[in-house]
Amino acid sequence: MDSIERDDFIYALQQTMAFYGKEIDKMQTSFWVDACRDKPVAKLKLALREHIKSSRFAPKPAEILSHVDSLAKQSGRNELPPPPTTNCPPEIAKAWMWFIGRTTVGSSMAGLFDSQSDIDIEQQEKYLHVVNHEAHKYDMPEAIPDEYKLQEVWA
């Protein structure tokens, strides 16, 4: 699981926990990522959705891993249906996934830029420029919180 996939998984996990009225801290997130690192993120996200359909309680890693295994057995194959098609270029999608993971209310990721991330600071700065330019291009100022709006883009 690379850093973008990890952030995507963490975001899905945080949203699932929020559904159950729970918050997940940095230490818990680390345990989740470590327990699930061998599974494809798409399968983990599907398992989180399936868990919501079948349980009144917030998931534990073992339950989600069991869902992943069950889904593979049910389908009789070890792959998911292809993801929906999109016209969004992969680099723009990666930039948005990074940005959303870093700016979502209740995110366990502290601050926008992270020197400990698998993505270097220079790339993180590029991602910030990309999301600002894309939001401006499509006239969506509400997509970027004011504290992350770049003056050179929005002036």
C-alpha cells in the first residue's frame, strides 16, 4: 500500500467510524494500516461498506479482514469489478486524495504538509497547487478551505 492508497484507506476508515459516532486517533490508525497493509485498498473500502450493511457496531480490523476474505470467496475470484471510469488524470486524482485526507474535519493527520510522509514536501506543494488550480478552473472555491487557498490562484 503506497502513501496515496494509505491516505485513501484512512479517509474511508474515518468516514466509516464517523458513521458509528466514533473517532479514530493516530495510534489506532497505525494499527489499522499495519493490520490491513497486505490487502488491496479497493477491497478494504468495499469491506467497510459491507460492514455498515451488516453490523450495528464500529468495525475492528479482524472483522474487515474477514469481510475481504468473504468477498473474495463469494465472487469465486480474487479480484474486484473494475472501478468506475473517470476522465480525471491520475495525478490530479492523487492530488485531491492527498488534499482531502489532509484537510477533512476530524482527520488524524496533523497539518497539511508532513515531512514523515512517503510523499516528499516538494510533491505535497505541487499537489496543493494542483487542487487550487482545479478548484479555480471549475469555479468551486468552496472546495478549498480559506486557509489553503493560494493567493496567486485566487487573487
